[in-house]
Amino acid sequence: MPDPAPSRGRPRDASRDRALLDATLAVLAEIGYGGLTTAAVAARAGVSTATLYRRWSSKEDLVIAAASTHIRDLQVPPDTGTLEGDLRAVLRDKAAALTGRSGWLMRALVGEAAHNTVLAEALATAFLTPVRRHVDEIVRRAVDRGEIAPVEDADVLGDLVIGPMVSRFLLTSLPPDRVDAAAAARTADRLLPFLLRAIGSDFGGVERP
């Protein structure tokens, strides 16, 4: 049997991929989706537009890839062993994700997604779906531990995390990078009792920090 034919061309340089994605996020934060161009991203990354188009065929594809990669890089909150601890961790994580550089990214994408179906679906897949899935898992663990009774409509609980965070950190005139980490964490902690009550917990048997 003959040896397989050698592959043609040079292997794709992963470092260039990352440089282009990081450049996309930087340009988005500075001038928003409407002002972003592939030429500006390529120049920021120090590569040619031909290099960019070999990887992504459009500005939309590039932005979706950058947002998805950035969101995957965010830390997944740990299993703390209690419902209250788990919810505090996920609330603080989302507060951090919607402030600073991440907040600028989300603000730029949410505005554009209002009239861009493809971008809206990609944003939901990259950001909303993982939060909903994670909160659902938190609730299942709490039920298994006997902390709470089974919860009806558990699939909507993730929205009780996402909605207040978006209201507090995106639907405001205060730029995301003007909210420091401590203030974001305090906001998350203030929301925690309301989320616990919605799930059916009154902190009973849970040691407060």
C-alpha cells in the first residue's frame, strides 16, 4: 500500500489565530461593532488581510469566533458544596464577565445582536446557554444534597442570573471598566438572597460567610 501523499502548504499558525482574535476584541472595545473592519483588525494583529480571510470569511464570522473564544477562557465557577456558595460564585463570575474588558465586549455585541440574527444566536450559544446549564446543574446538586425540594421550571433559573446582571452592568451609562471588581462582587452578593428565595431556599442550614 503506497504511503499517503504529503499535505501541501504550511500548517496553520495558531499564534496568528489568537493574535487576530485578541486584536478583534481590542478594536471592538475601542470603536464597537459598527466601526470594526477586517483591515483594522489585521493591522492591529500585524498580519495581512489575506491572512485573516484564510481563517474567517467575514467580519461577522471573525467577531463570533473572538467572542466565543474569550467567553470559553473565562473561569468556570467551582462546586463549593452548598447552594448558597455555588450561586454566589456564579453571580460573582457573571458580574466580573460583564465588567472591565469583557463588559465592553458584551455591550458591543448585545447592541448589534438586536438586529443581527446570526450574531444573536451565536451570543446565546456562547454566553446564555452555558449559564443556564450551569445554574441548572447547581440546583440539581442542591436537590441531591437535600438542601431544597425539586424546582419547577428550573430551565429558566439561569435567566434570573443573567437578567439582573445585564440590567446592572450593561443597561447603564456607566462604562463597564468604571466598575471595579469589589463593586461588582458586592452587587452579586446583594442579588444572592433574591435568587435563593426564587429557588425556594431561605438560607436555612447554610453557614453565612
